[in-house]
Amino acid sequence: MKILRMIAAILVFSSAAVVAQTAAELLTVASISASLDSSVRLPTGSFQVINPQLTNQFADILGADKNKYEGFTLYLAQGIATKLADAYIANLANGFAAAGYFENGRINLPAPTGEIRTRSEYQNFDTNKFLMLLVVRRTDKVFFLVAKKKA
């Protein structure tokens, strides 16, 4: 009976840590929507990375196109949340679509071994404004860089 209680206690405490990590990683900072376009309402997602150097490092992946964009904001999903990357991307696309931005193009960028880089551009045909989403997938982390195109 004691062993059964110990096993139950271990399961409860270990699952609580997993749930806490996932819940924390699913929180997002709503300020990104105001920095991009006030009509864009982004879904809950991952942590916002408040590190200008790291954000700039990911913006450099765009090469010469970096100068075409502004308002770079970097988000990170790690741990268990990396398995939800496709859902994050779908939610971002839905949030963009709800604000009138539709995917205008998607390309895979050259990446080092073990990393996948995808850049998507979204256009609002009514206002002729553009948003960009760069997704960098690594084994244990997924980065989402969002920016708006300069006018």
C-alpha cells in the first residue's frame, strides 16, 4: 500500500511540473499586436524574448531583406512546447487572417544541420501592409520572429 501511495505521489508531482512548464510556455506577451498592427490579435503562444542582441541575431538571418522590416519581436517555445510549433504557426496565421493579413509567400531558407528555417510573408490587401514570420526550428527550441514591413 505504501508503494502504491509513493508511486501516486511521484506521478502527481512530476506531472505538475510538466503542466506548469507547458502553461508558462503557452503564455504570450500581448504587446506584440500593438507593435505590428493594432488590428492583429495574436493567440497565446510562447515566451517573448526580451534580448535585443538575440532578436537582432535572428533578424540577421533575413540577410539583405532585414532592412525592409521593423518592429522585430522574438518568441521562443522550448521543452514540451516545441511539439506545439505547428499549432503556434496555425494560430499565428489565423490571427493574421482575422486582421485581414493572408499568406503571400513562404520560402525555406538555408540553415545549418539540425535546423529548419521558414520565412512567411502576410499581406493585408486592403491596406497593402505586410507582416513577416520567420520560424527557426531546432531540436529543443523553436523561435518565432515577427516583424512588419516598412512603409
